[in-house]
Amino acid sequence: QVQLVESGGGLVQPGGSLRLSCAASGSIFRIYEMGWYRQAPGKQRELVARITTGGNTDYSDAVKGRFTISRDNAKNTVYLQMNNLIPEDTAVYYCIRLANPLLWGQGTQVTVSS
């Protein structure tokens, strides 16, 4: 059974950094486009970043220049490096396999607060 398992969330002060990881099991990871979404309390889920099989990346305007998505196909893992975090980045972050059918991870909480 295919699964996505996120890790790396937590509490960080404004200006700090976190790296999220998403490990994929049970699938040919390298052939899928992958992404990260987030959902803040009371808001809709939004796409944060995506990465193609060839390594091309795209970011939302809210995180461009601060977040970096990457992938390691040998480890079946996609990462989200988050720098210069601000309170508005507080959300549950979800890893997603961008294929039909979509596959979501369980989510990991990121809280940015002093």
C-alpha cells in the first residue's frame, strides 16, 4: 500500500528554520510530481511548492525566496526547507503525490511563535 509519511514539524520562533521530510513507500517515487500544501486554521488548503520528476520547482508567492523544495529519488523522499519563518506560516503541512489519484500524507504541524 502506498503511503506518504511527513516529519520535521514543530514549534519555531519567527526568523527560524525547519526542514520537513516526506517519505514515500510502496510506489515508484521517481516518476511522480510531488508537492507540499498547507492549511492554516479557518483557511483553505493552499499549494506551497511543487517539484517535477526532472527537478523543476514552483512556489506560491507567499513563500518564494524563503522555502525550497527538493527530492532525493534514491531515498524516496521529498523535502521542504523553510527559512525566515513568520507567524503566517503556522499551519498543518501536507505532502502530496500529484498524480491521479492524488495521495496525501497525514500532515505535520508547524507553529511559528515567540
